[in-house]
Amino acid sequence: QVQLVESGGGLVQVGGSLRLSCVASGSIFNVMGWYRQAPGKQRELVATITGGGSRNYADSVKGRSTISRDNAKNTVYLQMNSLKPEDTAVYYCYGRLLTIDYWGRGTQVTVSS
């Protein structure tokens, strides 16, 4: 019954903003976050957040992105500003429960130049 469902991806112009959402069900995760994967590249960390609110960001998005978590709704968000073409990727929601990792199906973000 554990499931992660992303939403909010789409097409945006360079310099624009986007907010991704991920609704979790079936469990409360110790860590939640976002990863992304561009064509021909490995999946990489974007941002993570713990239940206590501790955050970390990839250097490539630091200062432009904010991850937040609503524990009551079991939902994690990623606000992305000043978007660049290199932000184009499939973004995956991530949740960690004890030693087990869970992944959403992904949502496409495309930044046009």
C-alpha cells in the first residue's frame, strides 16, 4: 500500500518557476525528497528533507529551490525558481522507510530556451 504520486511537472520558460508535489500513502517516511534524471545521465539528488525539517540540496539548485514537507498531509513539495535548460529532466519523488527506498513514477520538467 506504500505509494508516492508526483504532480506539477510541465513546460516552462527559462527563468520561470514550477512547484512539484508528491503525496505519500501507506506510511510515514523518515526521509523524503526529489531526484532527477536527464537523458543519458544517471539519476542525481536534487533535495531531501527529514521529518524534523533538516534539508540538503544539490549545488546545482541551491539558492533557486526550496523543499518543504507537510507531515500532516504526508506531502513533500519542491519549489523551483529561475529555471535553466539544464534543469530539464524527469523528476522522481523519493521516500525512505527504515532501510527501504521507494520511488514515484516521475514527472517531466522541460525548460525551454
